[in-house]
Amino acid sequence: MELEFLGTSSGTPTKTRNVSALALRSPLAARWYLVDCGEGTQHRLLHTSLSLMGLRAIFITHVHGDHCYGLPGLLASAGLLNRTDELLLVGPAAIAAFVQGVMETTQLALPYPVAFLPVEQGIPDGLLPDFEVRVTALSHRVPSYAYTFIESKLERKLDAGRLRADGVPRGPAWGELQRGGDVMLPDGRVLRAQDYLQAPRKPRKIIVGGDNDTPELLADQAGGADVLVHEATYTEDILEKVGPAPQHSTARRTARFAADANIPNLVLTHFSPRYQQHNGPQTIADVEREARAAYRGNLFLANDLDRFSLDRQGRLSRIAPAG
């Protein structure tokens, strides 16, 4: 289960950061999901191994341009690549009007169906084959949402000790039981898969937040979460100068919430362009220092094209730093 950041700047791009987009790679082969699609997202995709043919759904957190202006172009490119599979689009109702308006204005016709689900109606069970998806309303200048992805396809290990104790030799019967099928042995005994499969492990759980000045709104989803991906647009000193009107969070507020909620892995993103990568009056190091003062867990500040892996024990690691 992997996360790949396609954009980590807020508002406008910088020389090293594009605006918001995040890819979630499914445990199922070649399947992936996109959360937000700022302008230039499809160009960032060219620097990854992700294919628009493998994209199964797009989740938009809110209607601000740095989170959705790349959507029409990405949809068009998928069509030019001769995509035919349906694409699910989840987001605020206004997103459908935005996309439809661009399509009508530019005479864009797609060779594949787009199924739109207004997030205001909630997320139905079974929406995705590999994740349960939950939605949380946040606090921003426009309606903004967080999406929680909970792994739903869990492998279960065979109880080899019990099989040996019951005199079942290793062979095709073991494989069938592993796949969840019951087996009849040559001696007439019927083995039920449920009796020989160990309890499944804890499903992995990732929360991806949209713009939000109140991280505590995610408290209900935080229980059992392995990863929180959340904006840290400002540090506290800059927020005092800017004022509350933009309704963005700070590194300290987000980190403090993650610490209080016992979330073991925190990834900060959506940084104001004022924070330079290395040299300047404000740098990304300032954001990191503020977060580390409030959070002792596994902390990352995402860069564009950073790729993270969440293992089955819930440990997040950076496997492909931006180069």
C-alpha cells in the first residue's frame, strides 16, 4: 500500500513543488486512486510509473483551483490514450458543474463513462473493491472534506500446525483452503476453510485531509488510523501575520492533533510558497521544527514525487524520495 505525492504546494506552484495531488496505490496490482488534481498533475504523472489506464477513481476534497484545475486536462488525456473503462469521480457537487462546463466550452467528448458521486450524499458501502471509504466534513472557506481509506481485502494465513495435527498433508488442499474454499479429502472428511484460516491482521487505515483549519474535526476517524496526511500551510508566526481568513492549518496544530490522537505516522503537505526549500527568510525547516516540537511519532514533510510505503504492521517509510 503506497502513497505518491504529485503536488505539495498550496495556492500556486513553485520551482520544486506543484499544487495538490496525491496518488494512493492499491494492494491490487496496477490499480490506483487520485486524491485532488491540481493544475499540472498529469505532467507530474509522467515522472512516475502510474498509468491513466490503471486509475480507478478520483476524489476531490474541495473546489479551490489548486485542488481541481488539473481535472479536465487529465480526463481529456485519458481519452486520448483510448481509455474505455468507467472512471469514478467523487467530490463536491460543484465539481460536476465545473467539469461539465469545461467539456461543453471546449467540445470535449470522452470515449469512456465518468460516474460522478456527490460527496454531500455520503459514501456508500462497497464503493471500491479494495478500500472502505469514509468522508469527513472539514472547516475551510468552501466545503472541504477528508477521505479515509480502510483496507478491505485482507489476506489470511493458514494454520499449518492445525492442518498437520489433523493429518492433512501439504498439497492442493492447502491451496484451496488458503483461497477460502472448503475441501473434501479422499477419506471423506470435509474441511471448512474458516476452521483453518488464522484471524486476519488489522486493516491499514489512511486519512487524507483537504484544506482545514481545525484538525480536531478528524477525531472520529483517528481511532486506529495508521497515517494522517494533512495540510500544514503555515507556521504559527506566519498565521498570526496572515490572520484566520484563509482558514488553513499550521504545522503545530496538525502535529498536536496527531500526537493527541496517537496516530503513529504523520505526513505534512500543502506548504505555503513562502517557505523555501533551503535558503530564505522562511524555509521548510521552520515547518519541520514546529511540527517536531509537538509530535514524537514518525513524521514526514512531503516533497513532490516522494513515494511512501505503509507495511502490514502500519509502519510508513519513504521508499523513493524526490530526486
